[in-house]
Amino acid sequence: KDEIFFIGDSFVFGSAVDEPFTIDKLVEKNYFNITKKNINILNLGIPGADISDYSKVLKKYINPNTKKIFVFIYVDNDIFLNFDNNSFKLKIIKFLDNLNFLNLISNLLIKDKVLSEGFYKNYSLNKKYKKIFKSKLANPHLLSLKFRGNFSQYYDEMVTWFKESKKKNINEIINISKQNNSILYFVLIPSKFQVKKKYQELPAREFGYIFNKGEIVNNNIQKYIIEWFNKKNVEVIDLLPLLKTSNKFNYYFIDDHFNKYGNTLTSKELINYID
């Protein structure tokens, strides 16, 4: 039986939505409603995974029945966390990110899964949002993103990071797919800050995020990635234009993941690439 792989991180896994609203389940359902045919999608999403993990997953599960492969790249931490780079600033960002993660784990273990007050001393949170994060209704890691500085500049620098990277794992995914005669697509999931200015208001006001006033975060990194993939003759599905024209809010305002509307919109776009 033909198999379709969805490979990615927590967006693919379906974090923050109930199972009927994961992207793969919605594609299967909508495809059946249109064609009255069943398709077999394997959800190989792993929360916290990165591009190096995506190539490992593909190696492990690919087989002669693998017809199509969709690899989802979140145009945010999938860029700066997954490429070798000599940039001093990038190393500092990775260090702070890892340090924050280690502090989170430490606090979770020591405080019986409730973050200590010490963690929050770096953030000017009011009681409402402190309660939300301490109750684990939102990922406290999101607070550390304020140390990125200006988000527009940060996304501009992503272009340089991608240019200077070796892209070993991406090339590996491309080669494995070709050798197996599987059709490969890379799906670019944008940051919500590239989609609507409304998403910037709460984190700027409550968490200390910095944005260019009155501007949406640029999409220069998508433009460069698409150009690079075109040279490789690999098809890219850029979700940014679709999400920008949607009249719904497709992400959560605190959490960075899609809500069920975002997954539904994405699934309707992906159906066009199933046959």
C-alpha cells in the first residue's frame, strides 16, 4: 500500500490540538470527502525534533511503498538550531537557548514540575501570565525569545546562517528520496510574526519581544530557501502567502503553534499535492 510520510517537529506531531485536528488526520479526512478514496499518511512528527532528526527518521522508515515525502521546516528554530555555523552571535544564541532549556529541566525536577520564582525574575510578568506559564498552559521557553533582540534583524540574519551552513541533512533527505524514487516536498511553516502584526502585540507588551514598529517581520529567509531549493529541483510549499491572506487567526496568541484552523488551512493546501 502506498505510504505518504509527514516528517517534522511538534507542528506535524500535532501539539496544542486534539488528534482529529492534526494535519495528517485532516488531510486524510478531506481527501476522502473529495475523492471517496483512502490514503495512508504516516505522522512521523516528533516534538522538539530538528532537521538532523528528520533525516534520521527518513532513513529508518523509508521503504519501497513510500510514495511521497513531506518534510516540514519551521522557519524559526529549524534554521538557527540545525546548521553548523561559525557566527559568534549564533553560538551565543544557541548557548542561551540551551542554558534556558537546562534551567527549565532543573526547575521542573526540583520544584515538582512547577517552575521556581527564580526563573521568572528576568521577566516582568503580571500575575495572569505568570499563572499561565507556571500552570504549563504555555511553554515557559517562549519567554526566553526576548533575548533574541529585534525580530526583524534576527530574521535577516537567518539568511546568512542558511547561506553559510553545510546543509548536510537537507541534501541527505533529497538523496535518500531520489534513491527510493519517492516524490519529495519541503513545506515551509512561517513564524506567526511573519503572518499578522496582531500576533506581535501581546508578546511585545507582556514578554518584552522587540519588533520594528508598525512592520511585520520580513520573509527574506523564505525567499532565499525557495531559491536554493529551486536550484536543487526540489519542490517547496510555502505556507506564508496562504496564511497571510486568511481572515482567521491560525496560530495561538501565546503558543507559537497552529490552532485547529491553521492545521485545517494547511491540510487543504497539501491535498493539492497528494495525487
